[in-house]
Amino acid sequence: MRGRQSWRFWKVSLEGGIAMLRLDSAPRQNVLHGKALYELDDILQDIREWQSIDKIKGIVIASAKETSFCAGADINEIWALRDASDEKVSELLNRARKIFQGLLDAPVPTVAAISGECLGGGLELTLFCDMRIASNQIKTRFELPETKLGVIPGFGGTQFLPRTVGFRTALEMIVGGKALDAKSALRAGLVDRVVEQGELINEAKKVVLQLASGELRAAHSLPRVERIPVLRSLLRAYMLRATKKMTLAKTKGNYPAFIFACDAVANSTKSIDRGWTKERELFIKSLRTSAARSCMSIFLIQQEARSCQWVSETADAPKKVGVIGAGLMGRGIAYVLALRGIPVIIQDLSAKSIHDSLIFFESLLKKSVKRGKMTQEDASRTMGLITHKVGEHYEEFRDCDLVVEAVIEDVDVKHKVLGKLENVVRPDAVIATNTSSIPLEELTPALRDVTRFLAMHFFNPVHMMDLVEMAGHEHTSPRAMAVALAAVRVMRKTPVVLDKACPGFIVNAVLFPYLSLSLQALLDGEASPDALDGAFKKLGMVMGPMETLDLVGLDTGINVLKVLGRCYQREPYDYSRFIKAVGENKILGQKTGGGFYLYDKRGKRVKVNDVFLAMIRHSKADPAGSADADALAGIIYEQMRISAQKLVSGGFCKQPKFVDLACILGAGVTPNRRGLLGGE
């Protein structure tokens, strides 16, 4: 090409008559920010001007990074539009449309060569190419996640995706948040071919030359049932109604973007101009909602939590980590560490717990291989990083840089473990506890060197929950916290570091009134489990209090409530009848098939456990109806908010935004209201 030789966000070259456009817009992960998009417009104009001179036969759009084709639009730029006028937003969307239309109207064939994540605006960009070729590498993934941020796709995704893959898959991806790997994308018709990573660029070049010569024609076929005119309109109407109904039932109307997305997809049956105009209107409408502001705000706060230093020192990630305790938490921590390439040793007194842990590891790895998230070689390599041992002596932990204690919530047991451990590990090894409720000051007497001791509070299931609450005590060294933070970042978790420790940290301090007051209301016959759970979901909680207790285990839940009740000096409540029923009948919640609800073998809730309720209620009266449950939930929710405010005013977490983040990631508060404090 004889046009501009240097571009900031694209690597442009002419290779065998093919214009190669490789996106390189950020150091680690490509984003389609405004400058990269406008630069693409200039490049396409250059190609039109120099096509005849340079004999350009086709265009291939690829990435300069193997694992990131494009992660989508820049969220910071979308966030900046929240207070812009409708005219300004409309102008920007129209400009983007003009650029994408330029790709669609290019004078030569266009092919997208996709390797790694292809999300949001990046996926929309590829929809304007004549054909799409994908790499079969594990990280290749297609997704339109905009609705999770409270908005809808704005670069034509709601119009061109249904035309490419059909209504059903488009609704599943745009409204349902479904992600497709390379093979699934091929079956859906989203990509035209899937090849080995090393053959991706050569295959894309081959295809674009075949398109240019007329040897190959770009042809996309909708699912068979959508090709039958008499069925098409009926089927699409049914899918839209069903999707809206399911979405409203799930979101309780708290996230308008999902419904806006349905309406935008519905207009893809119209002309491109009409459909795109409707998408633009609905994008602006979604951008104006409080849910969009809240969801984008929390997303940016989470990015800040992941990237900020938190303490004055930095440290390398630990080369080996030890985990003491092979229960649900311990095995989950060990699994994620190994998954991220860190050698780990897990030890427990119980041979059964170690055996169950090995089954747990193998089961998760097997599922990941089956779902195409990793290869069998990756799974074997991960399993090889895990060493296990049964016993109470910790000689195998001598060379660990970090050890996480994850035994039962009992001060005496933890003292015993910590004391023995300190006699074995290196003087510079960091020791962390995964306690969920015991104050750190009650555990430090077990150690001689308390400067290396801190709390790392993970959440169950560890491989799915993103949050790690972290706290030191008054003598914890910055280096110890830096080592623990490095481990959390390698695990790809989101750390929230408290300014000073408090019982239960952020999440359990907020959950304490939520769970205790709800449980007391149920035991006193004021509400039924399903009425209470339903009332809190209307307020925006992901799970109701009774569902939460069933999930964590009724035995664990009551122990935490008792400890926190003592720490916060709350008036004692008589749980004896409840504790007796739980203990004598081994009714522990979902893990035993029954708690406040009964569950099937897959852990799916079946119905309210009326027999158990009869055992534990202090009152024989019928519980209140849903209206009274709504009022009760409102009172309890306010107590949660007061607890969150006290965390800030008490100096435990001085920035309200991080209290909100922890409540959303760990306590099940939905982001549509930006947490309990809403940025106070």
C-alpha cells in the first residue's frame, strides 16, 4: 500500500495482493475504542484510493494478539456518554455505522481471521465481513455481553446477528448472554470455517483470494425452520414472547436492557435502515436507565479493584502454596491455584476429605475438557501441580511461599494448626487464614511472628466466585499483604482489601442481619421460606436468605451467625430448637438433599420442606402472606444498608464503592442499584 505507512492502533501490510489489517489497540487485550475505529475508517479509505495501483484483491482483518481478537468497545467511552445529549450519542453511533458500512461496501472481499476472545463490538465488526474464519484454540470465544452492563449492542449486532445465525441463537447470545466457542460458532453459522491456530492467517488469505476470483461465494444459511416462510414469522413471534417472559421472570424487571434487546432483535425483520435506526433509539434508551449507570459503574470499580496496588509494596506471585483443610473451601482454593499454574499442596487430617478433593479436582477438569475449555494435556498438567497429604504434621510445607489455613471455624483448632505450621515454614513465608467470622485478634496469639499473618476470605464455590476479601491486623506487614495480593491476582480474582479487619469482613457483616433476622422471622412464624426469598429477589437480591442458608449449609450458617452475634453484641436469640432439628436429623441444606427446601439429586430445588419447618418453628400459626413478607424484607434490607454504612463510618472500609463491590460479588446484591450504598 502506498498510503500512510504507520498506524497507531492497526498493523497494516500488503501481503500477496491482500491488505492485512491487524488490530493492536492495547498492550494486553484489544478494544475497539473510538480512535481505533476512526483509524479503521482512514485505512479503508486508503484502500479504496490505492486499490487499482497496488492491485489489492482482498482485505483480511485479524489481531496482532493470538488470545484477543477484540474484547469489544471501550467501557470507559460508553460510560463517558451517560450524560451526553441524545443528539451527541446518535451522532457517534451514526459515525460508527458509516465506518462499518464502509467495510460492508468495500470494493474487494473481506474476511475476518478470529483468534481468541471476540466480544461485543469486536464481534459486531466481524459481522460486516463477507466470511469469518476462526482458530480452534481454547480461548476463541464469541459473545455479546452488553446487556450485562445495562445497555444493548449498538454497532449493528441486534440486526446482523439474527440475519447470520437466526432468531433463536441471536436471542440466546444477545439476551441470554450465551457464549460460543469456535466449534459451536461453526454449527450456528456464525463462522464459516474453523482451522488450527497455525493455519488461521493462511486460510483467511486463501479464502479471500477465492472470493476475489469468483471460485468461492459467501453464502450464509439460516436454520432450516426459519427458511420456511409460513413458519418463520410464527416461530420468531413465539421465540420473542418466550424470551421476554423468561427474562422478566428472572430479572423481575430490574434490567430494562434485556427487554430493549428483544425489541431491537424483533426489528431485524425490517429493512437494515429501519432496524439500525431502532437499535440506535433503544441503545440510547438503555443508556439512560439507572441500571446501566449502576452496572457500568460497578464494572469500572471492579477493574479498579483488580488493578490498584492496595499496599505500599509489591511482590512476585508465590511459586508454591500450601492449603490446610480439604473441605469445600480448601479444595476450591487449591484447584484454582493449580488451574493458574501454581504448584500447591493440600493436607487434611481426614483421608476421606483428601479422597473427596481428588474426585472434585478430576470432576471439574473433566467437565472443562468436555466443554472445550481446556485440552486433556492441560487437565493432566493441572492435576500434576496438586500434591496431597493426610496427617497433622506439615513438613511438606517447608518450601511454600504462602500457606492458607482453611480448617473449621473453631478458634482452638485454628490455634493448633497455626502453631504447628509456624514451626515448619520458612521465616519469610506468609500465613493466611480463610476464616469467615473469627476476629484476627483471636487468632494471632497462636503465632510468634504476627507480621506475616493476614486473612484471605474466599467464597464458595471458589472456582466460580470472583471476590476475595483481604484484611490484616495492626501488625501485618505490607510485604505479607503484597504476597497474598499477588496470589489473588494470579488466581484472576477480585481483591477487596479492608482498611482494618472486622468480624465477618464486609460480606458477612452485611449478611448477618440479612440471614439472622430472616431466619428469626421464619422460626417465629412470620413468613414462609418461599415468600421471604421472593420478597428479597424483588428488591434485587440474587438469592433469598433461606436459599443462601441452604447453599452454605445450615450447620455452617448457624455457627457463623452465633459467632457474629457475639462479636456485634446482638441480643441473643434462642436457636436451640433449630439447632436440635438440624443436628439430630442431619438436615444441613442442599448438600444433604434437604433444608428449608427439598432438592433432587442434581441439587435443583423441588419444594418447601414442610416437615422440617414443622420441627423448627416456635409458632404454630400460618406464616404471613407475600405482602407482609415484602414489608419484612424492606425492613431487613434497611438493616443491611445500615450495616454497610457502619463499615465505612467505622473506618473498616473507607471507600463506599468497595463496600458496594464486595456486597455485589459476595453477598448477592444485584448491581442494578449499585450496591447498598449506591456510591455514597
